[in-house]
Amino acid sequence: MSCHQVDHPGSRREFLCSAGGGFGALAFAALNGKSLFAAAPENPVAKKIPSQIGNAKNIIWLFMEGGPSHLDLFDRKPAVNKLAGQTLPESFERPVTAMGEVNSPILESKRKWEQCGESGLWISDWLPHHHGIADELCVIHSCVSDGINHAGGVCQMNTGAVFGGRPSLGAWVSYGLGTPTESLPTFVVMKDSNSMVVNGARAWGSGFMPSSHQGVLFETGAEPLRNLNNPKGISNTQQQRKLEFINRLNRRHYTNRESNSELEARIRSYELAARMQADAPSAIDLDQEPKHIQELYGIDQKETAVYGRQCLLARRLVERGVRFVQLYSGAGSKWDSHSNIETNHARLCRGVDQPIAGLIADLKQRGLLDETLVVWGGEFGRTPMSEKGTGRDHNPTGFTMWMAGGGVKAGQTIGATDDLGLYAVEDKLHVHDIHATIMGLLGMDHTKVVYMHKGRPERVDLNEGHFFKRIRST
């Protein structure tokens, strides 16, 4: 019998459970941080597992927050240097930019470029370790979005919309594929500093979906998950009995409150935390990795240690069944370079170049690259026009991302921007197309992975995206 069904409490326990709404409910409400009785828009729904899983089973998203400059990394434009110091030619439509300095002089790129690998992909000297993985990359030069500022850009790149409230791509993957592991989260997020990502947890939230699909944030540093060990003096048997008792209370309280998805998600998170005490310590223990693997990721070097640890941890998580891992470099929009781009980008590139190249190489040598889709990019790129004389403004109208592994045809470039890298002019891929393509590489038809919200069928691409078939290897 559940607590709220007791009409005439016959014992002290029943009286405490029912009186004044129940002290047990108050305690759980304190843990939950919100009202237990707030109605959720939808009941949790069964996960839609596709009958045929695509080549990619997992995804690692390398998110360069703030907007990396495609013009200085992957999209070589000799005309930028030829016209440096001049304003945009009259033939160019004047863009709408965040800072509005559309008539500022064009800023030269000081990079040295090299055609790398058998594919001949152009990569600048800011990413020397990427030169060695060029033939694993599919570089997309024609990405576009609607987010002119960081809040809208980060929101759209994660959720498809420039305004908050929709599920993140990681939540859609969790909803569409489910999880093969019960002892680790389906969707994990890591960032490279204590700074918060723009928009905070909404960037990996579940929107109108059940909260169980939202991302789990791992902490920065050598201890990404706290409190994995039992309290001092508590044996495993005692801990297990306590957790089982708490779970019984939680489940009893949940009876007849099934419409509260946040309550269900919080209960599931407690249950997951208990299971993680058994398996997570091994998953996050990077000391188990041989020295040469740690060095491959740059963990032995100060500049690359943080992102190197996170890339290595991402590999360990996906090989244990975690579906979606998102790694933020420059958390708090540190890739934003309105001034001093030479100093800013040089430092950030040094921090991620070797770890990312190490991740690709390690996945490949372990036979995991074919089933792990790796995505690189930020919320937008940068303009060819200068800002403050030494930086570049936001550019959502044409920028570069790349993908590797997971059934992607490697060693190719897709699309193109104009001669100055300002507008995408060939094979434009909007964020909706990028999301639809990622879903397709994961074996899901984005038009059929549907969540009913307030009577409306919702999809990851807001009914606007298309799977770009040329990106696929077969």
C-alpha cells in the first residue's frame, strides 16, 4: 500500500508517512530540489530502437565553443591575404554580424598551409598533429546556422533552435537508440575548465522529453565523478542494503505519480549512481592505460593534459557502451576571438591538436573508429573582415566542421565557401542537415524518430533537415 492511500494510519510509520503530506515526501522533495507534484507534459515513452543500426553506434562530439576560425584552420583562402587591408568588394552582399563592423578591413591569415595525406586536405600549421590524420577526415566547408551570437549559436548547434526549450542532439540519440549499458550514463558531457558553457545545462538538456535523456556532466580534473567510494566505515553490504531501502521508498512514493517525468528521472539517476559505484571507478581510471597511450593523447604535457584526459576518457566510455560523449574545448566561449586571434587560437589549438589526433589514432588501432562517429566544430566560424584590427567577428553564413569514423567517407571535402570564406556557396549544410546526417550515420531515419509533444510530432530537425548521402562511405 502506498503512503497516500492510507486513510486511517494505524502505526507511527503510517502516521508520519501520511501526516502533513508525509515527512518522507518532504525529504525526497529536498533531494529533488523541486515540487514532486508538478505535472510533466508527457509520460516517459518507450525508446525507439531502429531495426538496423548504422555503422556508427556511438558519437564523440568535439565542441570548440566560441567559434573557431575556419579561415585559419581548414579553409584556405589566398584571396583573404591578397585583399588584406581592403574592405569587402562591392560584389559581396554585406552580412549581418554580431558586432556590425561589416566595413572593417579584411584581416590576413598568417598561417602556413600544407596539403596533407593522400587526400591532399588543406590544414594550417596551427594543427600540425591533424596533418597525420587528414586521410581519416571528411571536412565540410559549407556549414551554416542561424545563431549570430553565442547564446543562439550554441543553442542551435546543440538543439536545432536558437531559443531554448528543445531537446539536445544527445537527448535525441538517447531517446532513439537507448543504451547498451545499465551502469554508465547514455549521454556524458565534459568541459575543459570550471567555466560554464553558454546557456548552461540547457545545451545538453532533454527539453520536452523525459529528463532521463539529458546529459550527465562530468567534473573537470582528475576526479570526473565524485562520491564513487563508500563513506568511511561503511561496507559494500551495508551500502547496498541502504540503497535498496531508499529505492523501495522512492518507488513507493512514485506510485500514482508516473506523469512526473522529472521525479522518475531523479529516481533513475539515483539508481544509476548506485550502479556506477561498481563499474564507473574502473571506467574513469586512466592510470590503467599504458604510458604510451597516455603520451599519445598528450596527458604527460601541461598544455594538452586537460583535453587529453577527456579525449582518452571519451574513448574508454564509448567502448563501454556510452552512446554520446560531448567534449567542450574553450568552455565559456574562449574560442571567441574578436581581438588577438593569433594569441587566442594558437593557445587553444595547442591544447586540443594532439589529444584529438591521438583520439582518432587510438580509435582506429582498436577497431573502434568504424563504429564511433567523431564530430569537430563550433557554433559558427569567423569573418574575413577584421575586428579591433587583430580579430574576427562571428560568421554563421559559412564555416567548417569535420567528421571521422562511423561510416563516413574519409579523405574528402564537402561544399565550399566563396573566395573570402564568408558565405557557403556549394552544398550548404544547415545545422538541421548536420543533425539529420548524424542521426542517419547512427542508423536512424530522422523523419521517423518522433516524439509526441502536446499533440504535435516533434523531430530532431524541426522538419527542415535532410540526410546528406555523399558523406557516407557506402
